[in-house]
Amino acid sequence: MRKFIITVNGKSYEVEVEELTAQTGGASVQAVPVTPAAPAPQPAAQAVATPKQETAADQKPSAQPIPSGAELVKAPMPGTILDVKVNVGDEVKRGQVLLILEAMKMENEIMAPRDGKVVSIQVSKGASVNVDDVLVALQ
């Protein structure tokens, strides 16, 4: 267990975090307000996170391999893929919308940087992406 003191909105909390290894399979976290005059009360229940067994539906679909020399269209910001407007093998024109990326409650159109052919799509609808994640490859 490791202890930390965290201040949120001017109120301090003493937090105990249990480090996990692959064998333990669970987590334990306790948050207790810190008061200088009195000992901190103990919480009634302990929050325990259990690892979820991955099913076939939860697994990310395997992305197509990216051919060498392909131009990569990357995510300009973190967000969620709302829609993929193209398919592998489609011919696209410069400025054509490839997919819609939702970030900060705004829908952003990710467009083709040049004319080309879609050779790989690395994301699917509903996927979360980070900055510079590869979305689509063009050739």
C-alpha cells in the first residue's frame, strides 16, 4: 500500500492505493478526509475493482497492415470516432471527409490530405483515439 495526501477544492484526503501485479487480480482504494485535530474516520466499505474478462465482442478488431510508403492520416486531437466515411479500396480526392472525430463535444471532419486510395483503416466507429494515433493510410 502506498499513501498519498490529495487536496480537492481545499479539502485534503489521505488516499491509500494498493499496487497490483498480474497475480493479485484486484485493486483496493481508500479515501479518508484528513483533519489536523482528529484522527481520520475509516470508510464503511472498501472499493474493489475486479478485472473484466475480455470477450470476443470487447476485443479491438485487428487493424489492417499498413503498406510501406503509405501516407498516414493521424488524429489531430484526442477524441472518439463517430463515423468512418470510407472503406478500404475507396478512391478519395483531396479534402474528402474520411471520418468524423468527436472531441470536446464538437464533431471534427478528418479530410484526405491528397488524392489517393484508402489502403488501411486503423479505427472503427466508437473507438477512442489519442493525438497522433494512425486513423487511415492512403497510397
